[in-house]
Amino acid sequence: MTASLRNSHVHLDVATDADLPRFRKDLQEAFAVAVVEEFGSVFDGSIPSDSDVTASLEAPNAVVHRILENGRWVGGAVVSIDLDTQRNSLDLLFVRVGEFGHGIGRKTWRAIEERYPQTKVWTTHTPYFEKRNIHFYVNVCGFKIVEYFNPRHPDPRHPADLDLVSDGGMFRFEKYA
């Protein structure tokens, strides 16, 4: 590990409305990398779609964070925080293209857990083909795969999600604090 990686600091900053266009663009560029690697190109439109990003950004209890490393904007995260149940979700997490492989995701997850210490359970999802995400959530962050949504077992809350991953399915993860 290089000295610069060991000494880098990740901070979560609440995004403003003025930040959202860049947040959306950077998010979609980051997500497109895995889709292109797996399928050769991005399907029709952006991944995730503008409407899906908007739904996440505007969801009840959503908090949109910029990820700053030593003051530089290097990614973003959207979490949904339920103050009553403390069953919270990581709805979106991305590291900007060009910033992969520097430990930013690991440091970001640590910062999220520190920011929301009252959380009892975290949940998140990722498509079946996203091997890096699966590795990250299970082996780095300590999540467990608890459900696999697919055409024979659709997610009752998001049945259209399967279309986004060519009916290959989505994993649901949980992490108990």
C-alpha cells in the first residue's frame, strides 16, 4: 500500500441541488463500466435510467452524499435512513471512473457506518453480473447475500429491475450491526 493511499481521508458531504447533475452523470458513467465489460455496450439509454436515479434521489428518507477524498469529489452514495426502525439501505454507491482501485469504496463504507451508528440492519442490492460489487459487499463490507431475485422469484417492491439486467437477476444483501 502506498503512503498516499494509507494517508488519504474520505469524508461524506451532503450533496446540494447544484451537485445533482454532476452526481447523476458520474454515477451513470461509473455504472456503465461494468455493463460494457459484461455485455459489450450500454443498452438503450443510461444505466441506471434517469428515472431510477431520480427515484432514488427523491425517495423518502434519502440522504445524498458526495464522497470526498482529501477534499476532492471522487464518488457518491445515496442512503435511506429510517429513524424509527433503523433498518437502513444503501441505495446507490459509486466511485468515479478513474478513481477505481484506490480503496475509496472501503473507506466510504466505513464512513457511512460511522455516520449512521444507530443502524441495526443495512440492506443493499446489486445485479448478478457485478462480481466486483458482490466481492466488495460480502468480503470487504461484511454483508451477507440473503435473497436472489430473478424471473422465478421477482422482487415484489421492484419487479421492473430484472429488465435492467437482462433477466439475470439481482442479489439482496443484509448486514446486521
